[in-house]
Amino acid sequence: MDVITDIATLRRRLAGESDIAFVPTMGNLHAGHLALVELARRHGRCVAVSIFVNPLQFGPHEDLAEYPRTLAEDLDKLADAHTDVVFTPDETTLYPEPQTVFVEPPPISMELCGATRPGHFRGVCTVVLKLFHIVQPRIAVFGKKDFQQLHIIREMVRQLDLPVCIVAGETVREADGLAMSSRNGYLKPEQRIEAPRLYRTLQQVVQMIREGCHDFARLEMQATESLTRYGWTVDYISVRNARTLLPATPEDGTLVVLGAARLGKTRLIDNIEFAL
Ligand code: PAF
């Protein structure tokens, strides 16, 4: 496995590779990331992973400084997963000067997570586009846990005619249902016990819809009230069309119920995609 920190060396290393499968990450790798690497292995001959905590996608009061950085452990895991190339740039490598050119993401990026994280998806799209130009993958793998991110990246690729095929990886969960996330490590023991309630609440919404309740606004409100009673601060619970991410209607074929909520200072997100 080659671990490369600068763009010129990376480009030289990848120059002869015609079938690169790329997994961009922010590190602190868990089984969810490793499942994406495994998926990449099935789609391309050369698996490249990037580890970069992208400051552009963090708001001024968010957890950029505390975000877990565990490079040595991450590299061990990637070597065990038979990764070919790991790109670990530092901030000045990717942003040698203040970034003034950005990708303007589609309007949906102002809703859901974008409503409480202004600029987040602009930062994500900008770094992902830069990484695509640097790595030049044939395919790139993103997790469905970040459902809105996956949707926005697909839109960016489609509308900017990027020659990259986006592959989606399933969410990997702990035994109690909690979606794996680097931010789960922030949870105090009692919060960790409470955390799977977000997924259970989304499951209840799905069940109610499948049983014929199509008053989505009422279901969203009930789910929000229920989580609030257990000490959560809810950013949103929302039932959407899984393809467009627009508010769902009973005529939509595939829906997704998405949620973002905080336990103390830890913000967790999750979603369930389902056919109506
Ligand atoms: O999902 C993530 O880890 C990040 O948003 C990504 C795609 C690596 C961009 O920084």
C-alpha cells in the first residue's frame, strides 16, 4: 500500500491505472468505511482512499478541531483491507491559498442538513470535485448514511458531466441499530445507550407509512416530539422522495425518511429508504 501526501507524487503513482475505484473519507475509519473500501475493491482494479478532514465543510462553531484524527490506526485498517493507494494530504496541500472558487451545490443543499449547516455541502462538493480531479477515478463510493450528501454528489456529477460513476454503499449498523459514524465516539456512556432511538424512531415512521398513514407532516411532528421527550434536540425528521429528495407525496414510488438530531453536543444523522 502506498501512502502519499502530495498531489504530484499521487498523480505519478496513479498515471498508469485505468480502473481506479476511489473512497473519499475524513479518516477515523470504522466498519462502515471498510465496507465502502470492500465495495470499491469489487468495482475497480486499483483502490484509492483519501483521508482528509476538510475544513471547508465545517461551520465556525462545529467540531473541526475535535474531529477524531487516527491516521496510524486508519492506515493499518486500510492495509488489512488491501487498499492500493492512500492519499493523506494536509490542509496546505489541498488549499495552498485561501479557497475562493467553490462548487455551488443545488438548491436542495439548503434543506435538511443544509438548513442547520449552511455552506456544508458547498464545502463537500468543492473538496470532492478537487479530489476527483486529482485522483481521476472511474468510480467513487459514498455511503448511504449520508443520504443527502450522496444525492448532491450525484447531482454534481450529472450536471457537471464528470466522468465518474457513483456507487452507493449500505449503512453499516452496530448490533443495537445505531448507524456507524465517527461522531459516535463523542457519545457519553448514557448517550450511547440512548442513541439507537433515532433509528428506532425512523423505523416507526416507516411502519406507520406502510400501514397507510400518509399524513407525513403529522408523522414528522410526532417523531420529533417523541425524540424531544427523551432529551434529543431535533434538527429535522423528514419524509422525502428518495430520488429527488423533495417532500414526499403518497404517489412517490420510493421514499426515504431522514433524521438529524443532537444528544448533548453530538449530532447524529440516519435514514431509511423504502418502497411504498
Ligand atoms: O463523507 C465524508 O466523509 C466527507 O463529507 C467527504 C465525502 C470525505 C468529503 O470531505
